[in-house]
Amino acid sequence: MSEEVLWKGSPSQVLNLGKYVVALLLAAGIVVAGLFPGLQIVWAALVLPLGWALWTFIETRSVHHELTSERIRLRSGIFNQKMDDVELYRVKDTSMERPFWYRMFGLSTLIIETSDRSQPRIEIKAVRNGDDLRETLRKQVEFWRDRKRVREVDFDEGAVADAGQDEGGQGTIV
């Protein structure tokens, strides 16, 4: 069975709308200040809000998420890239958030809890069709758990000794 890409995506720039508005207001203030006689040097300060907005845009564009038939691939970074994979059988739970602002644009954030040590929580922010992505992920997770015969077991403090419990005495075996 060869690995195939089921979904690819990046966060929407709607995620940065507040930052873009602030940058626009700062740029407008600098332009207005530059219109006064003797303050034309202020125009040079335009590089700050415009550079910040450009950096924010590129930073968001450099985040890539990929769901394959076997794993979740995460890649981010502009100059120094970070890449990580999480095997699907390690996914413990998924949830979805749809803040009002995201719903206006048809976006949602998928939150994935895993038993992977390097990525215990994955947030796939501001993506379209979050329901479809969550359902596709759920089906693939169940498929790989059945195939690898992996089950998640929750236990209380007295049930299993020395098994990575948290402060509340709860733990999970995957």
C-alpha cells in the first residue's frame, strides 16, 4: 500500500487580519505625518509597518500541513525550516474550534491531541472544510489503529504503577 496525500493546506491569511489592520493604520499615520512641511523624512518609517505586514504574510505562507494515508506532516519556517511527522495511529483525539470571525469566512481550527512526544498537540489553524478534514482524519486513524492493533487505554492512579501519569493521577497508554 503506497502512501497518498489526502489533504494539503496552509492557514488562511484571515488569521492575520488584525495585524494587517494595525500595519495599515500605522502606515496611514506615517503618510499623514509625512504630508506636513519639513517632516518628509518620516516617509522612511513606512518600511516598518509594511515590512512587518510582509513578514507576517510570508511567515503564515511558510506553514504547511499535509494529511497522508499514513501520517500528518508538519512543515514551517522561513529561513530555518522545521519538519515533523506524526503517525496516524498516535492520534488520541480531535476537536474543532470555529470562532465567530472564522465562521464568517468559512474557516475553522482543527486541534489534534496525540501521544507523540515531539508533537503532543497539533493545531491546524484557519483552514477551509474543517469538518471534511476532521472526518477524513478520523477514518484514517481508525484504519491504522485496526491495522496495527493499537488501542488507547485510560487508567486511574491505582490501576497501573509507574506508567507516565500526570499530576491528577491520569495517564494514557497507546
